[in-house]
Amino acid sequence: MSAAQLNSTFLRLKPNACMEPLPVDETFWARLGSGQLGDFHNEYLVSSFAYSDDWNQWEMHPNGDELVVLLSGSIEFIMEIDGLPKSTLLNEPCAFVRVPQGTWHTAKVAEPSHLLFITAGEGTQHRPANHGR
């Protein structure tokens, strides 16, 4: 058995404690958004992304918490708490933040970074990064 790569195969963590590999291609996000990959009710998506630029949007997960782990680089992670932005600097490998359910968040890249996400994806919402700023 060969090792899989988290940048080309995400994982669905199911309520029965099983994992399902989800191959990632150019149609992945469209399939996810259209419901072709299910609704992720009581499930988590494990994914990984590299960033060299600030995020161009805020996001919010209304149905569960999200775990964001820095694998490399440095990033300013911003959560909107009581209507105000609160920053946390992630600048050491394995540093992480827990994004509470229903919390809007975004990130500014201090240096090229690689992040691991475990996301309660059901009902995820987005808004432009300049919203209300």
C-alpha cells in the first residue's frame, strides 16, 4: 500500500468512526457545493492547503467547530469575536487554533504557510474579506 497525499485526497470523518477518502480534482469544490458528496451532517472534512497570499474571504461553520493546525510557515489567524477581529499568530509547526462553531474567520499570511484543517463543513458560509472593513 502506498501513502496518500492530503493535498490530492481529502478525508471524510464519518459519525461511525470510519474514514472515506475523497479524491480532489478540479471538480471537487463544485461537487461538494452541489451536494454530490453528501451534506456532511455530523461529519468532518480533513484537508490541507498551502498559502502564499492572504485569504480573500471570511468563512463560518454553523454546525460545528473547526481545528486549524500550522504545518509550516507563519500566519495571522483572525476570528470575529463579539463583532471585533481577534488575531492569533501561528508561527511554529503544530501550533493550532480551535474555531468555535458559528465564528467567522480569515487569515493573513506572514510567510508562505501550509495548514491542516478538520472542518465541520455542513452549511459552511463565506463572505468577502473586505466585508464590514
